Amino acid sequence: DAGITQSPRHKVTETGTPVTLRCHQTENHRYMYWYRQDPGHGLRLIHYSYGVKDTDKGEVSDGYSVSRSKTEDFLLTLESATSSQTSVYFCAISEGLAGSSYNEQFFGPGTRLTVL
Amino acid sequence: DQQVKQNSPSLSVQEGRISILNCDYTNSMFDYFLWYKKYPAEGPTFLISISSIKDKNEDGRFTVFLNKSAKHLSLHIVPSQPGDSAVYFCAARTSGSRLTFGEGTQLTVNP
């Protein structure tokens, strides 16, 4: 199994509070991703990173920010949590592109976030 | 705009029979397609992939078929086992290393 951990694994918070989720990898992979999983929507990309301090938005980035100061850590921050951000959040890593081949993404165990 | 769609939220099959999970896409620029499997309280795990230049890829009990003219992808599991019960996501690569996922199909294999 790819070495990916997420913390915390479960969190309950109140509307308006800031929340930071952490993803840590031991694989030295270049790419890291944050997804949210919701019923009827599958997995949707929030933000991703293609290197230290290099990040870009995904399809559902509003209300979220990210930071990557080290190869191994990718942080997802909800500046002011809302009930619509109640979800399961997954981190993923990949080596990225290798010529014409594709390197699959490996996922962490997930963080269940509830915003009351 | 949902570019990757799995129209069946659930599928139930008997152990030993074939499971067929379907996926449709709209973006003709997708060049790689993947299937992921997810058990409850775990992250998705990669199952099998196929390049857009191929129409079939096989790995043990799992075979993925790609019909580019119909923009349709399917995963065949033969024979199905109770341990295959999980949510299956199809995904497609867009730009760079980004993936677009379908909504998922819950497969239940009954003993």
C-alpha cells in the first residue's frame, strides 16, 4: 500500500469555524490531490499540487484553500466551514506523467467532516 | 456538466455469475480510463485501466472494454465473488494527471 495518511480521520465542527485537514505521504510522489466524495456526485477534485508551492484549482475549489510547503505534506483549509462542506475528504498521490503512460492515483483512507 | 456518468447506482448479481458495470463519457479528449474500487470507510483503490488506443484490457477476473465511437466503457468481472461487493468508480484522464470520476455503482454479489 502507498504510504498515505490523513488526519484527523473524523471531525465535527461548527459553521463558521476554520478547519485544516492534513495529508502526509512517504512515497515522495510529485502530485497530490484533494477530493470530496458526496452521494450522487462521486469524487470531485477540490485542489491539486504538482510540486512544492505549486497548486491549482479543481472543479469545486470555492471555499477551500491549500498549501504545500514540503513534498510530503498537503494541507486543505476551510477558512469558514459551512454545512455544504460536510463530506468525506480524500487525499491522493501520483507520480504524475511518465511519457505517454499514465501513473494511477493512490488514495488515503479519508477524513469524515461534519459541519453543524 | 457531468463528463463521466455511471447511470446505474446499484447492481446485484449472484456469486459465480458475470458482473457488468457501465460508464459513459462525453469528452472525446479523454485518453486514459480507469476503474477504482471502494470499500466502506476506506479510500478507493485502483483496479484496472485502459488507454484510448485500445479496446480491451484484461487482468485476471477483470476486463475493461472501451467503445470509443459510443463513448462507452464497461468493466466485466467473471466470476463474481462476494468480496467484490463494493462501490466501483470509473474515471477518465483529462489534462495532465487530473481525473474526472463518475458517480459510482454499488455492486452487491450475493452468495
